[in-house]
Amino acid sequence: MTKKTYSGFTQKTSENLLLDAGAFFVNYEIDTDTFESAVTAGKLLGATRGGGQFNATPEIRTIEVDGVKGKAKGLQVIDAWDVSLSANVLEVTKEGLARALVASEVDDKTNEKYDIIKAKNYIELTDYIDNITWVGKKSGTLEPVIIQVYNVINISGLGLQTQDKNEAVIAMTFTGHYDADELDNPPFEIYYPKSTPTKPQEPTEP
């Protein structure tokens, strides 16, 4: 009697894999941007080492009812969403340092040799970034998976560790926030490509 192998592996498995670390963009426009045009426009957050992570965690509250001795189906409500997109950024740029500081301003006039990045003690609406977007490769399709988090600020602050024979990496965690005009929509969207062939199909003869 042979033992049966139980596995989730199917013929479709190779078409549903997220590959590699992907890339992170600032203010990526779904309707007009492509990966190439966004790179050309300077929207890259920067090269990364160690990739990043997306989290969308609902805060769920169970309504308690007398006589029900546990959690009952249908009595859960979502009180809030905690949404974030983190990236381990290898490139240390002026813009990256300013974003990491959450609330900051750049003085490019006082000093002839240096731009001066200054932190602020308050957060203004202009400190929020419209979106941070992850674009990554999915097997089985020509189109990427795109994850956007909206109205973000980096809540992890700025930490720089330097050492010999290594490069500094800035860990940024961008947290999404509700917009006053979009209170019914959690501040993120996932664009998952429809199934398309990985190679262009040859035209059929009439």
C-alpha cells in the first residue's frame, strides 16, 4: 500500500508566486504611471536591502451578549484598520532623510555647500505623502502586483547605523491614514492582475 502525498501544490502554483523584493515608489499614479515611467520621473523611494513588508490588520471587537458563552458568528465589528508599508532603504538621499524624519523641512539656501535638513515639533498636512506604492513581480502574468497605502507618514523615525565593510540601511514604516472625504474606505488598495499569459500570444490565422 503506497502512502498518499497531501500537498497544496497544483499546476497553478507556478503562476501565483510573488517574486523578489519589488520596488517602492512615492506618489505612484495607477492610471498614468508604469514602472518605467515612474522610475524616469524620479518617484523611486530608493534601492532597498532586505525588501519590505505590507500589513493591513483590522481591529476587531466582539459584541458581548448575555447567555452567549463565547464569540458568536455575526457579532464582530471592525473598529479600525492598522495599515502600513515598510521598506529597508539602502540609498541615503536628502529626500529619504526628510521622509524618515516624519516632520521636517529642507533649507537649501543658507549654506552654499550643504542642504540642511531640520526636524519640526509638529506635523502639518503637507507632511503626509499621498501614497507609498509597492510594485512587485507575479509569476504567470506580465502585469505586476501593486499595493498602495494612502496618506502616509513614516512612524519609525530616523535611525542610522554605520559600520565598517557595510552600508547604512534606513528602515521606514509608512502608516496609512484615513482621508476626511474617504472615511468609508480603509487607506490602502491592492491591485491584483487578471490572468494574462507571460508571453505574447501569436495572432491566429483568419
